[in-house]
Amino acid sequence: MSIFRRVSTIFKAKANSALDKAEDPRETLDYSYQKQLELLQKVRRGVADVATSRKRVELQASQLQAQSAKLQDQAQKALGMGREDLAREALTRKSALQGQIDDLTTQHAQLQGEEEKLTLASQRLQAKVESFRTRKETIKATYTAAEAQTRINEAFSGISEEMSDVGLAVQRAEDKTQQMQARAGAIDELLASGALDDASGTQKDSITLELERMSSTSGVDDELAAMKAQLAGGSAPKQLSGEAAAPAQQPVQQPAAEPARPQDGDVR
């Protein structure tokens, strides 16, 4: 039995938590206000019903009083004509009508009292409903402002569901961008080293690559020699330019043995 009670308690707790999450205080307030309006309408309808009954009693009493006055007149006429028996009968009927009139008068007083009570209750209930409506609108406005402020704060702090999704999307985009950059760099290195074939048909053979590396190494050596000459106070700035490098190599390229060839012929 305790297991069933525990399961029932857990189920009630889960259901209560789910209802708390689904409940909107503004909707609850509107529903309560609607119920109060319905109750006020019922009270007003009751007041109208009592007033209608009171009016009906007044009409019946008025009719009975008219009949009573008519019987009184008939009794006087019959007595004037010497018809005492008719006068007695008319007075008897008038007496019966007077009993009904008295009953209607009592009923009218009761209905009038009930009408006054219901009218007072209706006025009090209406004032209460109006006060509740004002308080309801105040609470709803406060709740709406608090809800908006909470969403703004969550957006600024980044803990809201929408901002969390945006943050995750940005993070995924950055990760994919870095991955693509790393992949592009790796492919460039593999193409440069010759590990991958160039699909464009401009692949360089090993001799060309070797010549390019030698040319690069020679350029580095020349630049290093120029920097050493600059530090030693030589003509390093001239050697650094492409125009000064050519005259420095001309003495080496000129054939020094051309003037000596005629001399060798003379000796012979």
C-alpha cells in the first residue's frame, strides 16, 4: 500500500510541477475576473426577478383593491335599495378579498426587503469586482514588465534558450571555418611538397623544384653576404640592388687570356 501511496505522491508532484510551468498568472486572473462577472450577473438577474415578482404582487393587490372598492359600492347600493341580503353578500366577498389583499401586502413587504438586500449585495459585489479588475490589471502589467525584464537580462547574460542557440550556431560556424582554413593550409603544403598532384595540369617536376630551391638558397646567400658587407663598412648597399650586382660579376666574366694569345704566337 505504501508503494502505491508513494507512486501517487510522485505523480501528484510531477503533475503539480507541470501545471506550475504551464500556468500563466495573467490567464488565471482573467479567468477569476470572468467568474466574478458571471456571479455579479447572476445577482443582478436575481434582483431583477425579485423586482418582477414584487411588481406582480403590486398589480394583483391593486386589482383586488379595485374589486374590494367595487363590492363596497355595490353593498351600499343594495342596502339603499333595501336589499340587505345582497349588501351582506357583497360585504362577505369584500372581506374575502381583504384577506387576499393583506396576504399580498405581506408578500410585497417581504419581496421588497429581499430586493433591497440583493440590490445592496449587487452593489457591494460590483465594487469588489471593479476593485479586483483594477488590481488584476496592475498585477498583469507588473508581471508582463517583470517577464520582459527577465528576458532582456537573460539575453544580455546569454542564458536564454534563443541566445544559447545563437551562441552554439556561431561556435559551430567558427569551428567549421577553422577546420576549412586548416584543411586549405594542409593541401597547400602537400601541393608544394609534391605529395599531391595538381589537378590543373601545372604540376612541377622534381628538377624544376630542385632548381627553384637552389635559386632561393642562392638568393639567401647573396642577401647574407650583402648584410655582412654592410656591417663591415663595405659597399653593401650597392650589392643589394640588382644593378650593382652585375658590375661586381663583370671582372670575373671578362676573359683575362685574350691579350696573351698573340704573345704565345710570337714565342712560337
